[in-house]
Amino acid sequence: MLFSHIQFHNFLTFKGTHTLEFPDPESTDHALMLVLAANTAGKTSIIRALRFLFCDDPLNHPNDLDKLINDAAAAEASANDTVNGWVQVKVSSPRGLRTIRRRIETRCSKPGLLKFREKVLEEQRHERAGDKFVTDEGEIQRALSLMVPLDLFDYFFFEGESLADRLVGGKSSQGIKDGLATLIQDHQWEEAVSSVRDIERKIGRDLEKLAGQNKEYQEMVGKLESINIQFTRQSEEKSAHEIKRADAEKVYSQCEIDIQELSKGKSFEQLNRDLHTARSKFDAAGKQIDDCDKEIGRLIGVSQGLPFYADGFEDALLQLEVMRSENLLPADVSEGFVNRILAWPHTQACICGRSLDPKTHADQRKCIEDYRERTMAVDLNHALLSLLNSLESGAVRGFKARAENSVTELQDALSKRDQAVLDQTDYQDKVAGLEQQRQQLSVEEIQRLQKAQREANDTRLRCVESLKTIEIVVKRLQHDRGQMDTEIRGLQQGGAASQIIKLISTQKKARELAEFIEEARIAVKNTFHSKLQDLVSQYYDPVAPDGSKAHVDKSSLLPAIRVDGEVRKNIGGAQRQLLVLSHIVSLAQLRKWLHDELSKIGIAPGRIDEHCFVLDSVFGPVADEFREKCAEFLVGKARQVVVLVASQQWDETVRSRLEKAANKVYRLVRCTGKEDLKPEERTMKFRKKEIEVFRRINPTEKSYTVAEEVSL
Amino acid sequence: MSKALPLDKMLSEKGDEFRSLFVKTMNLYLGSHVGSPVADKDKTARVRQQIEDIVKKGK
């Protein structure tokens, strides 16, 4: 908050209207206004008047506010006159420049006697008809409290000793913290938390109502929950079975390995292989026997029983040779010859082919006819001839040779069969021997392992079956769940369910927001100490006359100094004054820092920026040698500094530092008919000029003060 | 002046939507302190309603 002007009208020591105009803040980085005042001229009235305006402080006249009206003005009023007194400021604010005043209206009963009528806080408004003051409805006072928090008033408008005592003496342990709390509008953060909590509770109530209305949805959600539980159980069961199956497979494999291991070194596998070979050969011998039997049967069949008739071959041959010698078996009987015989008498020819006339060749014809009657049928002749040929001993394909061959082949087959029988017997013995050998190995252990292997396999198979069943159940549950989801979504989109979901989300958001605001408030306040310590050190440490360091108490935020590592509160002189000045300037800086930091985040806590300091009695308690440091300190530390200086403090040291830096100077002229000022106190030197701060008036008049600008 | 308020870091862990919600809320409350000259009770109710709208609709 920077001033454009401060105005007093008939207030306290000021008679008439007096305005302290400040340099334009936009054109001045550091404005230093000097107010040179005679003793008792009322420089303290400036700070008191500001307290009346900003804090609505009755200045020890709660029941007779008319006493705040200037005595001289009251004395000059006539009966029934309205006499106003006010303090007015024109200040920068978030809404631009605002002109605000607190006014006391009185009615004069008789000269010098005023009757209080009202106290009004009002603001100047620009209207077409002209500027007018509008009475406060609450907002103006809130704005003033934000500009100058009550607890920080003393820091911005410094009355010297009293503040120093309170700060360094630790008499204001809570004041600074309370003042800083106002910087972030602490109560507004609390209100925000409270409101958001209320919103959260309201949503909770809405939720309860909706939940009751949405029974169907709740039931559906319940069913879905049940399905989800079943699904989880099935999934767990599936996992258990999978683990069991894996274990069984592991056992199976391990048994396999163990069995192989047991067989190692005892030629178990070789024994098995030998046994297998022996069994195969035994089987092969059996097959050989079968094959031989078949061959023998075949040979017997092919032999046509010739070997059995071999003894009759000689007799049959003799008989057939007799038949052949008797021409019963004509060797040359041809097909045509026989046909010609059989064709007689149609052919009328000889069997040799010559023509036989029945008349001339009757005998021949008769001979042929007789022969024909005796001769055998061709087939029989052929058969007998064939039999004859077969029986003849020299014939290659004769019966004898064939019979002999059959016998030989049969003997071979029988021989082979005998061998096969022998082989089979041998292999039977061998198998028996090998089986006996195998039984002598670790049969029991292997059998145990084989049993375990079988059991593992059974378990595996059972698990596989169970898993199949579970898979079916899971698929069904998945299907049910999908269906339920669809139905719930349908309800969510259309009914109270969607509102419930939104409300739950909103409630959660509200809860989170309330918690965060609370955390943020604490976090922001926790930064005050470290920041204040940094700032006070920054200002105090370089100018400390004794090398002491600034110390800010963590809990009270009050200033002290640290000498040789020890905190000292009982300090005085220059250290105390510099420390207090450092502290109040730091507080203003902290205020601005907070504003800037919150603005970076996007929060605009009103316009809390640079502040004007009005400092009274800065040099009073400071020893001469430290006044220079204090004077130096006041230059360039803030955008606006008003230094109220009484004539007795305005020595060469102070003057040399401040008059160069001052860019606005006022004098408070004590107008009095009394001789209460020494001659040397009636003027003050400024830039080699003597400035009058005393004016003699008629002794019958009431004393008063006027503020006048000193031209630079 | 190297120190910074921890707020920015705290908010960065919350996401943009929450940051916006917080900033809007605080601006309404802090702004209400110096807002238009209406009665406190009405003002509080109005601000509360605005916060509720922001929380519910994000507006």
C-alpha cells in the first residue's frame, strides 16, 4: 500500500485541511518524505490519525469522539454549526486509487463545545454529477484491514520507543504472528477449508439419498461383487491346481531320473535291451516254427501225395507199357487222326487220308471201323500216355523225380523246424535267465519309484481334468460378469448410479481440496520464520555496530541479536533501533514476497505489495555515534518512508544523511500564542536554509498545527 | 530472496486439474475479502455456491 496523499481536516492538532502529497510512486523507486516538526507540533498526531482511520481506534476517547476534533476549529465554530474532522488517505489498492476517509461529525452547541453526532467511514466515488462520498457497508473497512492489518499497524507506523520495547522486550509474542496471518488472510483460508468441508458433507448427504433410491443398482453391484468373489476363488483354485500339476510333473520327471540313476552301473538298461532281444528272438523262433509248418503243409500239398505212391510206380509202368505195346496207347495219335476216325463214315476216307470207296475198299473200311470201336477216347489216351511218361524213370518231371524232390524239400523244412524249436527253447531259457537277473537289481526301489511315478501321473491327470472344469466355470463367470457389467453400465448411464459415481468422485475431490488447503496454509505459515530470519539478517548484519547477528525467534518471530553464538534480548542503543528497523522493513518485504509467490501460482490475495512506513522518534534513543547508521538505514529500504523528525533530533549527522535523500519535505508549524518553545527550537535547518516550525498567534487563540510543504 | 513458497511444489504433485481447482477456490475466498460491498452472509453463501460448482463441474 502506497500513499498518494494523507489529509487531515480539523483533526487532533491540525486545524483546517492539510495534505501531505507523496511523490508519484510510479516515478520514484524510493520516496523519502521528511516531516520536520517543532516539539509539541503534533508529529505523533499523524500516526495517531492513521490509527484512527485504519484501525477505527477511538484514541482514548471512545465516549467523546468529539474531542478528536481540533480545539481551535471547535473554538471558532458558531452554535449549530456542523463541524467535521477527518483523516483521509488516497491509496493504491487492487481496485486502483481509492480515496477513503473516516470522518467525525459534530454539532457546535456553543463555541468550543461540540456534540458528537456520528462517525462515518466513507469513500469518494466519481459520478457524473460530481464526486461524492459513499458510506461504508463493510467492504471499505475490510479493505483497510487488508492494507494495514491491525496487528501490524505499529510496524508500518512506527512510534519509536513503544514498538521497540514491545519487539525487543518480547511483549508482543503473538502480535507478529497474528499480523503475518493477516498477510495471507488466514481466516479466509480457514473459511475456505470450512466451506469445502461443508460441501463434502452436503455431497455425503446427497449420496445417502441417492443410494436409497438406487436399490436396483446396489443389488446389481452386489451381484457383480459376488461374481467377482467367485471369480477370484476360481482363479485361486486354478492357480493351486496348476501348481499341483506342475509339482506332479516335477515328481514324475524326478522319478524318471531316479529310476535311470538306479539302473546305472548295473547294466539295467542293457539287461532290458538283452531281455527285449531275447524275447524278440524267442518270438522269431516261434514264427520260424510256424513258417516251417506252413511250408511243410504247402510242400505236402504240392507233392500231390507222390511220395506215398512211389512203391506203385513200377507196376503201373509195366501195365502201361503193355498197353502201349498193344497199341492201346498209340503214341502217335494226333488230333487230326483221331478226328478222321471219329468222322467216319461221313468222310469216306482212310485214316491216312486216302479216299476209300465203299465198293472197292470194303475190307479196309471194315478194318478202320473195327479199330475205331476198340480205340480209347482221346482224353484217356492222353492221360494214360502222360501217366506213362511221368512214370518213366528218365523223365525230368517224372513222378519219381518229383517225389524225390518233395521228400528232399520236406526234409529241409523239417530240419529248419527242428532248428527253430531248438532256438526257441534256447531263447526261452535266455529270457528266463535275464528276467531273473533283472529281479536281482534294485527292484523294490524302482518299483516304489514307478509307483510314485504312476501316482504323480494320476495326480497330473486329475489336475488336468480339474483345470478343464475350472476353465469352464471361469468362462461362465467371465460371461456373467461381462453381462453384469453391461447392465450396470446401462444403469450408470441412465439412472442415479451415474450421479452416485459423480458424487463420490466430487466428494473425494472436495475432501482432497480441504486437506490440501489446510496443509498449504500450514506450509505457507511455516515459511515465515526462515524468510524473516533471512531478511532481518540481510538488513541488520551488515550495519550492526558491534558485529552482532540478527536472530529471529522461531516461535514468536520476535527479533533479538546473537553475540558469540548466544541469543541476547536485553539490548539497547543503536543495536536495538537498527534491529527494530530491520525487523519492520523485513516484515514489509516478507509481505511483498508472499504476495509475489502467491501471484506466481495464480492466487491474488489482494494487492499486498510495497508499503509506506511512517517512522516517528527513530533517532530518539540512539546514541549520537549510531544516529548516522540509523539515518543511512532509512534511505532506500522501502518505496515510501516518512520520517518524522523533531528539532532536537535534527542534528548535523542525521541532516547530512537525510536531506540529500529526501524528495519531499513538509514542516509542521506549531501555531501558538504561548512561549513554549526555545528560540533555537523554532527553526530547523534544511539544505542550508532555516525553516520555521513556530508561528506566533494571538495568545487568546487555541494552539494548532499546520502542515506546509517545503520547496526543495 | 532465493526462497520459494512450498505451494508450487505441493501443487505439482497434484496435477493441473487440482491446481486449477485450488487456485480458483483460493481466489474466490481471498478475493471475497475485498470484493463487492454486499453483506457478509450473502457473500459467504455466494462464494460457497461458486466453490461447490467448481468442485462439481470443474468450472
